[in-house]
Amino acid sequence: MKKYISLLLALVLCLSLCACGGGNNTPEEATKNEGNTTATEITATITKEEMLSSATALTRDEIDKSITNIAFAKSLVGNVYTFGGEIWSVEEDHAVITFYITDEQGAYATAANMMVAHLYLPLDDLISLEHQQRLNFVGKLDDVSSHDETIPDWGTQTVIDLVFKNSAIASDRFEATGKLHSQNASYGENAWNIEFPNNSYLKVVHFRDDVSSYKGQEITYSYKITADGCVDAYIVE
């Protein structure tokens, strides 16, 4: 009887030691694993100032080639760019834009059925955005993918998706120089037609204040672009 009791006690002691050993390791491993998981889930954030200091302008040629050559587009991943864009839609945590740039080849815009960019912006910025608003952005290209989309009258198109996890609004204003040609009352009290050299097209601009004293003069003006056109303009002295 004593022999059986001794064996039973020895067995209980072994089980206790195993339990203690497992108890000592488990919290440490759990903490270690939790720390590793957290580290992999966190995306390093680059400040707007840091991005602007190292960014290069995304060119029309790079956009054109990326639309037809996804391998080339993927070679751009990791670079920081400045670029213009027009708001296509605003999702819960990011904005979808089409590229709109101005370079030596003139204004150029991509269609949403060819390429879009997904910009992960601060919530306050996302809330302030409006459909067809045009802004200047800066961002680090993190990923490139594609998806097929069926578009009426177009059929199935392959759309290139550029993802910028680190991005910011660089500015919401633009500048241009042209001649204050004539008032355009059909668009409002302070709406004027602007004439540009070597261009017969007159651009309608909505000014903040009365600018009639500048009629016939060349002016440089600052403005915003929304669904209503060029708005909130003022003359830059």
C-alpha cells in the first residue's frame, strides 16, 4: 500500500513540475508573439514634410506606361511622388482618385476605367473631400494591383490600382496666369472669362471679390477646383 502511495505522490509531483514549467513559459511566449504580431501590423508613417522633402513629380510618361505595363508600374513601388488628382469617390478609410497632372505636355487626366489611386488620408481630410474636387497630393507608392471592371458601352476593362498607404494633401489651390477678358454674368456676379496665350478657349473663373478694375490686364490668380469649376479665386499681387 505504501508503495502505491509513493508512486502516486511521485506522479503528482511530476505533473506539478510540468504545469509550473508550462506556466513560466506561456506568458513570455504570449507577450513575445503579441509583440511580433503588433509590429507586423503597424505601417510606418511618414510625415507630410518628410515626403515632400524627398518626392519627385509623377510624370505623364510614367502614368501612361503604368496603364499598359503593370510590371513597370510595380517597379515604381517604394518611391515617393507628388501628383495632381481628381476625387472619384471617398470610402470609409481612403479616397479613390484619378490622376490629373500638368506638365510640359499640358493638362492630362486619366479615366477611372484605366487607372485609379487609393489614398489613405487622415479622417479629417477624407471628410472634407468632394466629388470632382481637384487637389495636389504627395505619397509613397506601397502597392500596385489590377482588377477587371465591366463598364457599359466599354465592356470589361483592366483597371490598374495604385495604393498609397502614406499620403497627404500637399495643397488644394492652383495658380495660373492669363488676361482678364470679359465678365460672364451667366455664371454669377464675379465670374470672368480668362484668356490664355495661343489658346482660343476662354476659361471661366469665379473670383472672391470684384476684379473689374483689372479688365484687359494679364493677371496671376490663385484658385480651387471643385465640381463647380475654378472657384474662390483671388489675384496674386
